[in-house]
Amino acid sequence: MFDFSPTPEQQQMIDKAAAFMDEYVYPNEKHMVPHRGLPDEILKPLQEKVKDLGLWAGHMPGEVGGMGMGFVSLGLLSEIIGRSPIAPYIFGSMAPDAGNSEILWHAATLEQKEKYLMPLVNGEIRSCFAMTEPEVSGSDPTMLQSRAELDGNEWVINAHKWFTTGAIGASFSIVMAMTDPDAAPHERFSMFIVDADNPGFEIVREVPVMGDHFAGGHCEVRYTNCRVPKENLLGKRGEGFKLAQLRLGPGRITHAMRWIGVAKRSFDLMVEYSTKRTTRGKTLSEFQTIQNFIADSAAEIEAARLLTLHAAWKMDQGDQARKEISIIKFFGAKVLHDVIDRAIQVHGALGITGDTPLEGFYREARSARIYDGADEVHRMVVAKQVLKAFKKERVTR
């Protein structure tokens, strides 16, 4: 029997975060610069207020300045933060920095943690993550063509990457490249830390994409005979895929709960507008079609929320929850899109203007079905897990 009612401590966290959102986050959304986020003169003071409230870096342990909480608590906080595109920056939990800090926490040496992790978690610097390549399918990372060769005490990296989120203004990147071509497919790749001022690191361009909300853009980058010290290897040689999973599972929990926040805010806007907008002598909320929109959205949001909290609960028990994480990835992305779409429809022409956040939400939502694994890949993962369990149960019987 699952009970996801917040504990007193969790409820206190939720209340503090919600009050902060009302007082400081929503009023500052108007200052957001597309693809750049908030100006530092607004962002930095707000980040300090969050730290003072004890709500900073919910994904990280207390030893490095985070909140040190489990995945369910992280999900509950992410649901609040997700209601605004600028909130993850303000709360110190924005991708790719959040995922990179998780990798560094688990795999970095003491020297790497001091140089890269601590300033990253503190919000003093930003980072980027380079894995996807334009020449190969993003859904099959074993096909990546990047290479890293050991030459004396240096690794020489040659790679062509894109959708390297946050590259503009980042202090360093974490790049995945092949080091052992003769090893098993998932043991061929390693990760490296590359400082942004390395002469072999080049930002080719910011790739124009749907949506506004990522500081540093989504960039095409090249690593050309990029030499890094031998000690810039992150973790052990051949552990690239293992380290990637350290960021992807928790990241999908965070994404899915943020999507709930976006969907709930869109839902609230839809309900509020439907009760005050009149046509043909009635409010929109009195029409059955609009009532269906409201009912379907309420049901779908609650289903996605409970599925996500269940996945988070399993992870708190030490389970990898691969099936559950894949379910929330494709199901949550669809709920996100459908709820925003209905909210726009209820608002009519107003919904496609910048006078509400809905049109921005809608453009961001489309990419949710692609990043961190396309929907089709996650459906395949779920199907394989179900079939495997079915066959095992049949043999047991």
C-alpha cells in the first residue's frame, strides 16, 4: 500500500518553496531572456535567498551543500519548481549542471571535486554535457564516433557533438568518447572533463531549437586534437555508459515531476479562464467540451504524478526502476503536451500569444518526447521488461 501524502518535513518544504515561487519567481519571469535565462543581477540574489531557506540543490547530498533528500522528496520539490521555466536556475537544479554534479559526486577524484564539483554546486560556474552527435542516431549511443587516445600523460580527444546544452558560458564540459574500440559495446566509452578554455574546444554554433528556456543554448561543438591531462578521465576507463546512467535515471524523475508542475500551472490557467470567460450567455466552464477538457486533464495529471512518485519510491528502495522510469518518460511527456494543448484551446487566440506562459510551455513540451530518450525507445524498454517478466513467471508456474 503506497501513501504519498507528504510527511510534515516534506510539507514544510513544499510550503516554503510555493511561497517563494509566489513572492520571487513568478514576478521575475518577465525578465527572462530567451536562451539565456535570467540576468545575473536578478538571478544571484534569488539564489542566495533559496540557499538561506535550505532549498538549494535538492538533487545533491548535504556534504556538498545540497538538501540530501530521497527521490520522493526531490520529486515533490521538483513539482513546485517545474511551474516556472526560471525556477530550476534559481533553486540550483537546472540541467545539465544537475546531472553533471551527480556524475562528479559519484565518480570524480578529490581534486576534481574541489576544482569542478564544489563551484558547480554552489552556482559559481556552469557546465555542459557532450554526448549526442549529428552523424549517428541519438537513440543508439553505442554508435558514437568520438575518439580519445592516450598519448603519454595526455588524452587526445577528437569529437563532433551537438545539442550540448549550456555550452555558451560554461566553464567546462563533460564529454563522452570511445577509448576501447575492441571492448564490449557498453565498455568502449569513457568520460572526460574538458575546460572551456582548452584550445581544442570550439563552439561551432548555437543550434536553433523550439523553446526559450535554456541558458547557454543547445550547441554544436568540436573537440579537435583536444589534449587534456591524463587525470581528467572521469571515473574509470570504459565506464562512460555506467556514468551516463547516474544522471539519466534521477534526471528523468526530475523532468517528469517538473512536467507535472508545468501541467498543473497550465491546468490552473485553463480552469480559471474557463470560469470567467463568457460566450453565448454562459461561461466556458458550463460547456460540456470544456468540462471534458478539465476532467481529462485532472485524471491524466494525477495518473502521471502517482506513476512518477512510485518510480521515485522504488529508487529510494535501491531499485533501478528501469521500467517505471521509462513509463513516466513517455506517459508524462504526452500528458504534458495534451494538458497544455487543451489550456491553449480554452484560451483561444489569447493562448497563442506571449500574454500567458502557455505558448512557451507548448514549444518546450514538444522536445520532451525526444530528449533523454525518444518515446519509442522507452516504450520498447517497457515492453521488453514486461515480456521478460511474463516469460519468467510462466516458466515458474
